[in-house]
Amino acid sequence: MASPVSRRIKSLAAVLVLAAGVGLALWAQGTQADSFETLLHRGFDFHQQARFGEAIQVLNQARELEPNDYFANLLLGIDLLRIGKPLDAIPRLQSAARTKPEEEFPEDYLGEAEATVGRYGLAAEAFERAVQRGHGSEQSIEAWAGFALERFHSIGLQLRTSEEGLSVARRLESTAKTREQVAANDKSCSVAIPLLEKRFANDSQKLDADAAYRLSICYAFEAGEAAGRLGNSAEDLAAVHELRGDVLLRLSNDPDGAEKEYRQAISLHPRDPRLLERLAEAQLSKGDSDNAKASAQVALVLDPHRQSALRTLAAIAMNERDYENALPLLRQLTAQTPNDKSISIELGRALAETGDDSSALKLLEPALREGYPDEKGSLHALLARVLKRLGRDTDAGRAAAEARRLSDQFQAHSAQRESQDAAKDKETTKPDAN
């Protein structure tokens, strides 16, 4: 996934469990200087203040005294995750999960960590274990649904980076209304997802179209099922509204309905940057660029690393041909998600439009050579202009010829689709002979 799974990072229930556990340990065993209990309490204080680096330093000292302590490992795992070290977080979270196999929280965070490093099959298994351990608790269902929705979205973005992937994306769009039926015909999606993820993650060059299709169907189905299990009686109504908004935005293509749900969530948690960036995404999807920009900017004031907010602002700047302001946003996104081809292409476009042809060429030329989709030929036309300005006239001519071929092909396909649609409309309006 291009971006980390980030829904309800810490539930109130989790905080209370931790606080109670630490408090009881202190009360029962005393508070000698640099004792395990004192270090754990100090680390937990830093953690609550979001001073994660200081918390990690103190919690490591505590863990040296009690290597298998549940709270020390759990807090260390969470805080390492927060500072962008998911690989270091994973063994700490695994230790916590082994120490208290009845607790769901280590598995929730373990799922987030595995997803952050792109091991989505393991992430799915961890989130599913959290649901089992939590006996279908509200928090575990929200985390699982959030992961499923984000993965559905990220697979869709990934599919749009190749011609074969685009055909799968179109197939998904055509079956959007029958997702539940398709999922029902598959074996249990909760069982199938980790296996399908292993197929989809195969390092071979050829896309496993069947795995991509079934994964998308299963994630959509699981997210919808989870959303249906949460109702107005839930303890955290903001999370319920957020999840409903995500379902409307990601699965139902209903940005108006999503915006209403996000606004209800924001009314309960007005300074949540995740909710604000979601609102911005819904607003941009419905064409409300001004309000989308404002919402995304507020989200970034609260958290400068929100990827969705950065994407929204970058998309708006590119749409408005404000390439100078798009560049720093795209560079930040490229640093955070270096394997995201769509961001690299957008950065290449912005560089070309601002005159940095050499840098643009390094991004555009290899991506198009490797088959990045250019349905209308516009990227090849841009590449031709860049090559021409760099004095590579022969290569520029080839790129321009390919741009014309793709453009002509797109127009021919569009005309064919219009003719087919017109024939279908004529057939449906044909009067009954009887």
C-alpha cells in the first residue's frame, strides 16, 4: 500500500487498559528510581504526550529489565510505528501478542505495521486475529474494515499503472453492483484474502489479473459487511461515521453522501487530521476544489505527513496548472511513497512544465517504456516535447508518432463505444410489437 493504514490509531479502550495496567503495577510494586515500574510509567507518560522518541529510549531501558513484559513491548511497538520504523516495531508487537494471546490490541497494531511495509497478506491475518481475539469488538471491526477499504483503494490505484490492470479495473466497475454475489460464490473471503495477497505479491512481471479481481471483490465485501455490523449504538460514533463515509466514497462512488458522514464525524472530533483529509478527498471527488483545498490544508497543519491531504493539494495544483506549487507536494509524496508510479509520473509532468527537462526525462521515459498506461497519448506527447528541447530529435519524433497513434486509437474506441451505447438505447426504447 502506498500509504500506511491509519485509522483509529489508538482506541480509548486501549489507553485505559494500558493506564490501568501500569497504575496497578506501580501501586503493587513501588516506585524506586530506575526500577522497571518507574521506567514503564515514565515511558507511558512520554507516549501519551506523543513524545515518541523519548518514550522509546525509556521503554528500551525498561525492556532490558523485563524483556517479555506485555506493556513495554506493546508501547515500544506502537511508538516505533509512529516514528516510521515498522520493521523494528513488528518483533515488539509480536512479543506482546504472544505474552497476552487474549488481547486484540497487539494484533491491530501488528496489522498496521505489516501493511506499512507492504506485507498485506500478513496484515490481513493480523487484523483477522484481532477480530477473533476481541470477539468482534467495535475497535477490531473498525480496524479490519479500515484496512479492507484502504487496500481496496490502493489496489485500484495500482491497477491503473498498467494496461492489463486497467482492464481489470474496468471489469470491477462493470460488476460493482454484483460484488456481494461474486464474493458469495468465492470461498470465505477472510480465508481467501491472505492467499490471494501472496499471489498478487508475486515478483514476476505479469499481473495476476484473477487475484487482483478477487482481492478487490473480497475487500469490498468484507468492508461492507463490517460497516453493517456497526450501528448507531456504537461507543465511538465518529468512527462509525468515518467508516460509512469511506464505504460511500470508496465503494459506492457517492462523494456527497461521504461528505455528510465525514462532517458528522468531524463534529465529534473537530481536530482529527485523518477525518479532515477524508473530507478533502470527498470534496475533490465532487468537484469542490476550493473547499477541498481548505480542508486538506487544515489537515496538514495538524499533521504535515498526511498523504491523502498531500495528494489532494497536489491534484488541485496540477489541475489548475500551478506546477510551481505542485512540485514540493509531489516531491514530499515521492519521498514517502517511492514506489508509487502515478506520483512519479505527476512529478515528471510538473518538472517538464517548469523547464527541468533532464529531471523530467528520468521519470517519464522509463515509466512509459515499461508500459505505464497512456490511453490518450498525452504523456508521449509531453515526452516528445521534452526530448525535442533536449536535442534528441529522432527520439522525439518516435514519441510524437506514438502519441498520435494512441490518440487516434482512443478516439476510434470512444466512437465505437458511443455507437454501441446508442444501439443499446435504441433497442431498449423500441416499442413492443405486441
